[in-house]
Amino acid sequence: MQIRDRIKELRRVKAGDLRPHPRNWRTHPTGQRDALRGILAEVGYADALLARELPDGALELIDGHLRAEITPEREVPVLVLDLTEEEAAKMLAVLDPLASLAEPNRQILAELVAEIETDNDAVQSLLDRLLKTPEGFSEIGEDAEPHEVEVPEAFQVVVECRDEAEQQKVYERLNREGYKCKLLTL
């Protein structure tokens, strides 16, 4: 499998100069905003925002909208990505949900949280909620309630191929025959 490096550069940019993505679908409740302010005050920036460069030279956010909003006057680290509009939309849609698929090791999480000291009430509240939520932090928003997810019935076949070339041939053949296919590499 060939994986492209889409990072062009790391830039330090005034957060207020970054353009929010017009299709950003994430909202940020008060508890999250307060916890982020708390961790930024206690630790600082320890992760870069993600953006793509637009034809006019402006940077459009893909990830980090809340950090940019909270610190508009600060210079922040931004990874500038070489993405098309379509690729940026795909990343915007899947970045957070993909991270939320990780499953917590409850014992290691409890040990880690027990070692953390904070004077910030919002950060402490976040840490407490991590331990009370069965899935870790996948549902710690202020309004988080358990909910049912309806999964439509689907009939699928998994074909194991010798290599990527054979996978591509099988994929193309099945597509020509009218099947809806997805390529997966495990």
C-alpha cells in the first residue's frame, strides 16, 4: 500500500487569520470550551491545527476550530496540508469519528487519571467524566445520553487477495459487474 505524505509545512499563524471551514459540523459545548481553556492554560499548545491553503493564499481549517476560536490573537502551530477541496471535506467528516473508534483500556486510563493533578475545575470535571463513562470519552459531551444506532441490513463478502495488484483487479472486475465495492487493507 502506498501512502502519500500530504503535509506541506508547519507554519505559525495568528489563529484569527485562519478561515473556519464552512462545512465544519462539530459544535463545542461550554464544558468542552472550559476544559480546553484549562488545558491550554496548564500545558499550552501541544498539537497542531490542520488547514489547507486556498487559491488566494488563505488557510482554511480542517481541524482545530475551537482552539483557533479560543485563542484568536495567538500565533498557533498549523500543519498546512496539500489537499483538494474534496479531500479536505473527507478529512473534516472522518477525523474525529475515526479517533472515537479507539477503545479505552479502563485500567490504564484509571491509573493515568489518578496521576494527573490539576487546579482547573473544568479539566478535573473532564477527567472525572472519563472514569464514569463506560466507553471512555466517546460520549462525554454535556448533553451526552445513550442512544440507539440503527444499522441497515447489509450482505457483504470479504475476498482475501494475495497482494495489492490482485486486490485492484478483483475490485475493478466486481465494479464492472455492478457491485458496490470498497477497498480495505487490514
